Amino acid sequence: MSRPPVPPASGVSAAAGVPAADVLRARYAARLPASLADLAGPVSGTVKLPLHIAWSGMRAYDLDQPRQRMSLYRTVLAEGHREDLTALLDAGLLAAQWPVLRTLVSRHIRQVWEDAFPRLADRASAAA
């Protein structure tokens, strides 16, 4: 009689034996723009997110309201594709919000963005 297969350890992808954290970081890294300058989204007004980003909950955000702006950025960083990041996020707003925003996103998103764009990590350190 054969034994059933042993499930992978927690946090490991069953398909490839790759740690889940590595899979997440690779997913977020693949979405990064080539440069922060590529982030040319709006800086004011109302932004309505597409369903593939805001698949549950709020879809329209007023960029002139700091909490709504922070929520939009958090959602787009977590769910957006590269094209969404460049169309919906602004480099200046991202950098200005980063010291707080970095505490609201997953550590995988934070690590990927700060590794790719040390300027963001520098802003976070300066604000601490």
C-alpha cells in the first residue's frame, strides 16, 4: 500500500517547491516600471479603478483627500499591472507618501519597491 503524498511545508509552493515569499516578490517585481519617472498618473481629481484592480469594495478615489489617495496607492501597488502602475500612480506622490505607505503594504511589495528604487528606502529612513 502506498502512502499519500506529504503536503509541502507552510509557505512553500507545491508546484515547484519555491517559497511563497519568493513567488510573491517575483510577481511584484515583474510589474515594476523601469523607472519612477514612468509613473505619470494624475495628481488630483477623482480616479476610478478598473475592476481587475478594485475587484471588491471602493472603486472611485478622490486624490485630493489624503486617506483616499493613500488607499488608492495601496490598492494599485497590490493589485495593479505595470500598465496600471504607470497610468494611475504619480512618482512625486508615491515618493511623498512612501514613509507611511510602506507601512500599509505587504513586506513583499515594500522590499521589491525599495530594492528597485533606493530613493524610496532613503525617504523612509529620513522620515524615521
